[in-house]
Amino acid sequence: AMPGYILAVVFLDRIGRKRLQLIGFAGEAIIFCLMAVLFRQFQGLPALFVFMYALTFFFDDFGANTTTFVIPAEIFPTDVRSTCHGISAAFGKAGAAIGASVFLKVAHMFCPGGNCRNTTDPAPQEKGIRVVFIACAVLSVIGFLWTWALVQDKPHSSLEEVENVYSVEEESDGEVEALELVIKKGASHGGEEGSRLTAPPTLEDEAKVR
């Protein structure tokens, strides 16, 4: 996991948030598919099995596990950023909790009584673990497609630039009073004078107020 985090920090700006997340999901999908299809072969090679399983953690951290914290910190306006980031993180934690609670049930679903300790036959548990790997591969593919369709890989904007987008320009001295004067003049005159309701205050109007 740690090498994935380190490389994600190094390449985050070079690769981009979206492409990094796509690489992570693609890597996980391929590895989980291989582990599901070649499960028995990997059992005879425990070192390779551990290496392949470790690669899933690498691509998790060199991908979605990093970008899903970085992207929410950049895309929301500063006045609601902490709240929206918290909601985003909460959904991630909820997904992790659901996955952890369902994992054992799915792995033991083919065993007698839903518990592989009740049998000495390894086949039911192998079948359940394969289903877990297939489910992980499918979720990785869904994450890849979701990222491809919905995540925008825009250059990072500084907090000051983002704040300026949502800021309101302060009025100049006498601007409000001059606008009120124009509205009163438009209300008191019909025809062409009434069309001046939407016109900006002139220098003469501001001078009258001052």
C-alpha cells in the first residue's frame, strides 16, 4: 500500500486525477479477474498469490484510494467544501463497512450452514472466494466506467481563484442611491423614460446624489 501512496503523490499532477483513478480501477479489475479465473493455479504458488493480492492494494492506493480524497478537496466551493468533503468521505467509509461485513458471508455462502468450518471439503470455500474476486472485479469495472463518464480532470485552481468566482463585487459610493433615483424617474415617466428602469446609473445621476 505504501509504495502506491508514494507514487500517487509523485505522479498525481503529472498524470492527472482522472487518469490516475482510471489506472487504479483498471489494474484492480484485471488482477481480480486473474485471481478468480486462476484461483487453483495460484493456490499451488502461494508466493505469487500473495504478490498478486498485494498488487490490488498497490493499485487501490495508486488510484481511487488517493484521488477520492484529493478530488473532493478541489471541486467544491470553499464555503461548503468541508461539509461536502465530509459527506463524500462518509459514503466511502459506508462502502468499506458494507464490503467488510458482506465478505465473509459471500465467501461461506456455498458451505453447509453458511460456515466453512462445518466441512473439510475446500471446494465450497474456493467457490465462495472466487465469487468475492468476481464481485470485486465487477465493482472495479463500474468504478472505471463511472470515472470515465463523470469525473472531470481540470487543472487545479487555487483557493483564491475559486473564491473569486463566488464573490460579489462591492458597490461604489453612491451607486445604490443613484440606481434608486433612476428607478424613481422611470416610475414617474412613461414611454421612453420608463425604459430607463434597466439602464445603469449615469455619472450625472451619481453626481446628483453626491
